Amino acid sequence: MNRVFRFPQLCWLLLAAWCFAMPVACGTNPAQEPSTEQSLPNEPNAEKTSSVEETGASSEASDEEEPSSSQEQVTGPESEPTQDTNAQDASDNLPEADPDEAPDQLPPESRPEPTQETSPIETTPEETPEPAGPQPPSCRNQGLICFQTTTECEQGKCTTKTTQKPNHLCEPKSGLCEKTCMHPKDCGKPTCGMSGSTCQQTLPQCVSGRCANTTKRKVSNATCEALSGFCRYKVDRCQESQDGSLLATAIYPSEPLSTAPSSYKLVKQYQGTANNGVMFLYTSNSPHTLCHAVFKGVSPTKIQDLVASLTSAKRTNCSASNSKGMGSCGTGFYGQYQSLRNVKAIDELRARIELWGCPGGLRIYGHSMGGALSVLLATDLYTLDAAQFNPTMMRVYTYGAPRVYHKNAANGYQGKIHVLRWVHDGDPIPSVPPTVTGFRHFGDTYEVERSNGKLKYKKQGQDYSPSISILDPTDSHKYTTYNKRLKDCSL
């Protein structure tokens, strides 16, 4: 026996037998005894056993210290007598979690639920699923409201937003809600520019409630008016005076309409209420159109005209179409002008202008009492919108016209409204009502004077009226006389 079993091996066998008899002292669990080939993690006995094998310690002192060291580190049924054995076994098989380990490397049941921030979405009439990526805008109409849907993407997340836009219409091609319009001015302002001596005009358009592409025109012999954005014709005062005198003649019942220049087109004629007042509307120079408003003078056989002339020495407070005061003016003339407003003649003219129907501007003409009505229209429009109806857009030509306004109002309009007033020497009508009644002319005055068989065109003062000559065999006030004498106009 001494040859087979050496002393160290004998010690080992005694130690093993003692541990088998006393399992608690060796740190083993009688219910689940580990095999000699497998040791539990962090078990002190396994480390001690390995150390004994390597060093081959033989002293009894080391054998006595090992159980006491194991008793201090063991945790088991004795330290927690109420713990369920099966639960302990299950937990022993799980790896310990490292607090510094990344969340993605943790077991699924240990990972925290991810949190996402979502941007608020506007309330929409219909729920729209979240888009996978940026989407083109879309729209739809519901009554008078257009619903605009757009996509907003931020940090890789896209949401839809729908907004309501009243007074808009959906444009299917662009997917955008576009503002509805009633007038071209709702779509923007006109613009113009010069290219050499040619004015290039751009006008916005409103078609069936939608703003359409602008129209562009090239206008020769015109200048760009930066204030209004319109091309304005270079003013030829003599030519416009001659054309105006022909138009003022053509609207008299005793004259044929063919008296008007052939390039002018009659648009509409208006007869005031109670058979008072007559206005014709012409256009010319298409495509860049000029509008021409012409008022008829006194017809000797028409009682209403005579009454209007006789009662215009009396003044009344006159008002514009927006009820704003225009000043004190002759009662009879103002009554005839009101009769034309009653039949919407002025409203229709204004509507045409607002629709860019008169891009070239407005010209107003009148002979005798027609000249007085021309002045009333000009002051009405100027009171409505002084910037739009400026001296380059609106020009007035009168022939043998009487005084219309009290001097206070007349002086206020002087230089603000373009009026060219023609008078013949010997014509008595420009002298009425007399200045002693407080009436006064305004505008630029030109007198046609005969001297040695020749005609002279002489500029006079603001309130000038020619002297009356009863010896003059020529009817100096007749409209045909003005036609003849203006043929050789030179200013």
C-alpha cells in the first residue's frame, strides 16, 4: 500500500470523504450537487480546489482554513431560508446585467420602450395617413372653401397638414388653392416699361373667378406712366381736340353718327331718367384702347335742356358717386348728371375702367351744356380716386361750355384735373352764369380768334370768357363752327 498510495494522495482522499459527509462545510447544495467537472460562477470552492491541485498543499493547517473561508462567502438556503428553490435555480442560470452595457445589447425583456416625439397635425376634415416621404401639394373644393393639403418633413418624419382657405379655388394642375378674383386689380397691378420709343404693357386678368396669365401689349407713340403702371399715349392736344369736337357733334339728334371719326367705335348710348342727359361711350385705338365719354349739349326743341340751362345759375351741394362732396355747382346741370347716374351710365363706365377696358386712358368731351356735364363727370371720378384719374389718364375737352362750379370748388380743382376749354371769340355761353353769382371756370383756356381772315389759337386765363359781339354774322356758339375752326389747330 505504501508503494501505491503516497502521503499526498491519502490526504486528498480523506478530504474528499470528509466533504462528502459534511456538504455544507464544502459549500455544496444537497438538493443540487454540482459535478466535479463543472463549477458555478463566482463559487469560492472551485477556485480553492483548483488552487489545491496546482500547489499540492499537504499541510493540515490549509485543510482547516478552507471550510471557514467557504462559510463566510456562501449564500444559500441557510442565509435565505424562505426563498423558493426553483426561483433561485432559474435566476442562477441568468447572466448578470452590466449597468454600463448599451440598451441594444440587453435582453428583450430588460430593454426600455423607445420614445418618439411627434409634431402636431392641424385638424382636417378627413384623417390622412402619414406619408412615407415628401408628397406634392393637393387641394379640393368644398363650397366656397378650398382645402389645402401639404407635407412637412423634419428629421426623417413626414406629417400632413390641411388648412382651410376661404375665397380660394383649387387648381388641379398645381395642387394649390388660388385666390378668387372679381376684378383684374385683385390679381395685381399693371406694369409697363419702355423699349426705345415703344411702351410695353402688362395687365393682369381675372377669368371666371381665377387670376389668369397677364396680357402683354406693345404700344407705339406712348410713354410709361410709372405711377399707374399704364402706357399713356403721347398727347396731341390738337388732334384730340379735333376728334372730340366731331364726337360732340355726332351725338346731336340732328347730325348723323357717321360724323364721328371712322376709327371710333360706338359702345353704348345712355338716356337719363325723365328724358334728361345724354351720354355716348366710344372706344378707339384697339388693342390699346382709349375710352371716350361724350355728352350732348342743349337741343333748342327740348324743354328739359332749356330748363336745366336756366336753373343752373342757382347752386346746390353736389356729391360724387361715393356720396363725398364735390363742392357747390349749378342745380340744373347737376340734375341732368344725376339722371345719367340713375341709369348706371357712370357705374358702367367705372366698371369698364376697373376691368382694364380703357388701358389707354379716358377722354371726356362735351359741347355747350355737354361741356358742363363733362366737368361734373371728371370731378366725380377724381373725387372717387384722384390717383387713378390723374391728368395723364383722364383728359377733358369742352367747346363753348358754361361755368359749372362756385369759385371755391373751381379754384380747388385748378391744376389737378386736366381740362382744355375751347372758346370762340363772340361766343356768349362761356360767360354764363356771370361771375357776380360766384361761379368760375377752371382748366386751360384757348380762344379761337379770327384776324384778317386767319385763325389764331391764343391761350387765355383760367376764367376767361370772350366778349359778346352781336354784329358777328357767324354763329360762334354752334358746334359746326368749332369743327371748322379746329381743323387748322396749332398749339
